[in-house]
Amino acid sequence: MAIMLAVLVLLAGVSTRPTITGPPLPPPRTAAAPASVVTGRLPADGTVRAREGQVVSIGVRSTTDDIAEIAQLAVSVPVGPELNLPLEFAADDPGRFNVTLRYSGKRVGQVVVSPSSR
């Protein structure tokens, strides 16, 4: 039984598989134009404005260690006196979104995303 199994495994590894050919692949697409980036600083700017389809990058300042978040969009980033990480996300949906500090509960600003002008 063991010899038969070994022969089957050996034959499976040696067997040739048919080569499937098809039409040639199309040439690679050129890279899409990068999305425009909107930058802002909170709480200094108060409101950061963007258009649907843009990338939003916000520097959020805090005197204490905390988490800056936009709960409606499920995006967050640690903030604090020694941290300089941007809160970044793609503005996929129009609307008004509060930026808050999770632990202190303080609202530090707002992001307003307008519909794109397609």
C-alpha cells in the first residue's frame, strides 16, 4: 500500500499539464493621477474643507496624550505633545464630520466634505 501511494505521488509530480494559451495580455495601464491632498491643522483651522475624492491629511495638536478620531468614518490617530502623526483618510462620502479627542471628549474641529463636481 505504501509503495503504491509513493508511486502515485511520484507520477503526480512528473505528469505534464496542458499549457493553456489565450489572447495576449493588454499593455499595463498608466498610473492613475494621484488624488489631490487637502491639508489642515486642528484646532487652529477649526474647519477643514475637502471635496469628495480628495485625500484629507490633518495635523491634530493636543497638550496631552490622546486619540484624535472621526468616529463616523472610523479613522483615528494617536496625538500628544511629542506626536506629530497626521489623521489621514479618503474623502469618499460628503458630509460634516466632527474631529474629537477620544479620552478628553473635546471636539477640536470639523471636516466638511462637499460632493465632487463631476
